[in-house]
Amino acid sequence: MELLEGVGGVEDVDRLVERLAEIGDEYNCVITPFDARYLVGREHVERATRLAARAFRRGENVAETRAIEVLCYAAGRRQIDRAIELGISTGETPIVVAVSSVEGGDRSDRSERDDRNERDETESGAHERERDATEAVERALDPGFERTDVLGAYDEELVREFFGVTETELAATDAGLAELVGERVALLDVEK
């Protein structure tokens, strides 16, 4: 998985999401844009991406597209409307875009592909596709997009409110906010 981090403006969310889906189709990757203020770290994104891929393999997905399924897991919620809050929005904001190759050629949420794209790929080939897709995503973002480390510099109050983490819960455990959010992401499978 590749992560593109930075700060940039988004004028038209629908148009950008559509363009990212096109890039995903072109490179056989799942491309999920996030508002970085909600992400507590790389593990948050990686776990959500792994669990979403597993849900699609098992036919247990709640969303029609892989990117939305990743958002559902990252949000720790099955409600797509609430999960989308973690996605990008208009205006200037810290952005993280996760780019992950589609496993095993499973294209259940994608359009038909040429036969040449149906072949098995090596890990290095998948990594190369992820890198190429990430470069295409960066070109698709606002020209004012500036690469900078934003992952892990989350808004604690926003995260606590979104994930329902109270002072009492934090005081009752040695776990920090990132671990409690990770627990909510993992527990989504149990709630299914």
C-alpha cells in the first residue's frame, strides 16, 4: 500500500472522487481519500484496508465499492453516510490517499478489463502499479497540493467525538486514543 499525504484544496469532491475511481480502474487499485484529521496513524489505514479487502473476498462487504468499504472500516461503522465523513470534503484540508492493489484479480466492483489485466501479478508488479497510481493521484489533486506529513497529526477532539471515546473510557485503560480507535475498527467485523 502507498500513502499520499499532504495539504490541499478540494473544489469539487464528486469530480475528484470520480477521477480517483478512474485512476483506480486504470491501475487495478483501490484508491481511498481521507480527511487526515480523523486518522490516528498508518496502522488505522492499513487495518481498514486489510479488513475491507477480506470482506470483499468473503462476500461480506456492506458497500458496493472497495473504497467505500475501506471508509466503513476506518470509521468503525457499517453506516455508509457516517463513514463518508472520514473522506475528503471541499476546502483546504490535510489529506491522506491510500492506494492499494486489488488482490487476486477480484474485480467484483469494477468494470470488465482486458484479458491482459486478468493475469496473476507478482508483488513487485502490484507495488509498481501502486506507485504509478499514486503519481497519477497526485497529478489529479489540486495544483496547490503540497506533500507533507499529516498522518498521525489528527484532531484529538474530532476523533474522540466521531468515535465516541469519552474521558471515562480513556481514564479506565492504559490504551491511548489510537489503540481505542483501532479496537473500534477491528470490532466492526464482530458487529456484522
